[in-house]
Amino acid sequence: MSATPAGLTWRRLWDDTAAQVGSRAEARWLCEEASGAFGGEFGDVLDEPATDRMLAHLDAMLGRYAVGEPLQYVLGHWAFRRLDLMVDRRVLIPRPETELVAEVALAAAADLLATAGPGTVLRAADLGTGSGALGLSLAFELARGRTEVWLTDVSADALDVARANAAGIGIAGGGVRFAEGSWWDALPPALRGQLDLVVCNPPYIAAGDPDVAASVEEWEPHGALYAGADGLDALRVLADGASAWLRPGGWLVMEIGAGQRDAVSGLLRDGGLADVEVRADLAGRDRIAIARRP
Ligand SMILES: C[S@@+](CC[C@H](N)C(=O)[O-])C[C@H]1O[C@@H](n2cnc3c(N)ncnc32)[C@H](O)[C@@H]1O
């Protein structure tokens, strides 16, 4: 991609960028990022010339985009529900289907809080938090002061990103705790049998799955994607430990791969959980597994 000449307006730069990247929508994301004018404000600067610094930023982003880096990493942040999360190659790019997982978890949390006594603090965990998308949505959207959310990951790099995002949500991040380690082992022993809600989007792709998009395989962290020969390695550990870590009546909400409904339902029942249900995403694929400790 060619260097951008100085003195151009954002209207022209948007056109030129769209021609280079093949999408007006993606070009707009890039131009908004470079101009620092987002949403409606971008419309206000369309006839203003870009500064040299803005052009350098746009060129640098176009260079990264041209070699196939996902737009979300190039921009350095991405929206998840009500949050604008910092994202880079240390973490999975938060997906729209995971927003539905958050919605189910939030509904479960709201039910639990509605029936709990005044002053009760809901204890939740987001295992394999990555950018913090799920756990920080709980912290941000549930009543302040009534939720404690543990964000865990086996990747120290991912936890650094989640910590930065917790700082970014300000006071709502106050009820957030972090722990590094593998699945249940990351949590402090005192939480055993005490958790009201566990939410998790684990890796669930089978090693060598030929359907994984090339850009996902090349750019996103493999530890966030792959889970053994059948894609169920992480889900087995999670289903197996849930009864020990949830309090009676506590909920487990997990994202699963399309095609894993029967296997995961069996794992959850074998793990001693009840009310096992799998819900579909907006495309009708079975993607959200829910179960409760009896
Ligand atoms: C599919 S990503 C989900 C990230 C984030 N929760 C989201 O929904 O965007 C899975 C996450 O699980 C983490 N992970 C992988 N193996 C793990 C393990 N053994 N224990 C804890 N976390 C693990 C990865 O580092 C990654 O951040």
C-alpha cells in the first residue's frame, strides 16, 4: 500500500482508504482511529485536512492491515457489549457470539441477586478471561458493590491485557480480582463451593481443524483456540470441577463449539450438574451451555 500524500481531507482519505482495503466500513474504522474523531465527530472533520502525524498513523495501520493483521488488532481496541476493550495479539478478539454468553450470564446473575438478601455480594468468576470481555461485562453491568468477579487466565500476557481493560472501566473495575493459573486451580481455595456464577469461553477447537480461518490461525493466540484432539480438553476440566467450586444453586455458563452440544451436555451431567441446557446463537447454532449445581 502506498504512502499517503499530505494535505488531503478526511473525505478523500476515506475514499482512498476504501479503495485500498476494499470496504468503506473498514476504511472508516481506520480513518476514525487515525483522525481521533469517532462516530458522529468523524462527519464533522470530513472536510478538514489530516495532519502529518495522523497520516503517519493511518499509513502505519494500512501497512499492518495489508499483511493480513486483523482490523481489531490494527485498531488496538474493539467493542464488546458496553465496553471498548484494548486488544492485541496476546488475546483472542472478542466475538459477537460471546456477547450472547455474557447476556445469559448477566441474566443468571440478575436472578441470583434479585432473590439474595440485601447486602449480599455475588461471587462470580470468568475463567480464561483473555481481554476480560465476559468478566468485565459482569463487573460493569451488574449493580456496583454487589459483585465480586475473579478474572483468571493461564496466560500472564492475557491477564496483563485484562488488567489494563479493568483500569479502563474505572470504578466498575473495583470489584474485580485477578488470578493466574489453569482453570479451577487459579482460584483461591477459600472460593471452593462458594461461587454463584462461573462464566467461561474456553478454547474448544480440535487440533488440526481444517475449518479455522487462515487469519485466525495466523494471528490469534493458539492457547485461546485449540483444546486437544477433539476440542473438548478444556470443557472436560471445567465440567468436572464445577460441582466442587459452585455453591448449591450456582450457575455455570460456557461458550461451546457448534457440534459439541451432546458431548458437553454429557460432560456436565457426568460432573454432577443439573438443569443442563444448550442455547443457540443468532445463527441457530448450539453455542451456549448452561448448567446448575443442584
Ligand atoms: C477462547 S479464549 C476466550 C477469551 C475471552 N474470555 C473471550 O471470550 O474473548 C480462551 C482463553 O482461555 C485461556 N486459557 C487457555 N487454556 C487455559 C487454562 N488451562 N486455564 C485458564 N485459561 C486458559 C486462553 O489464554 C484464552 O485467554
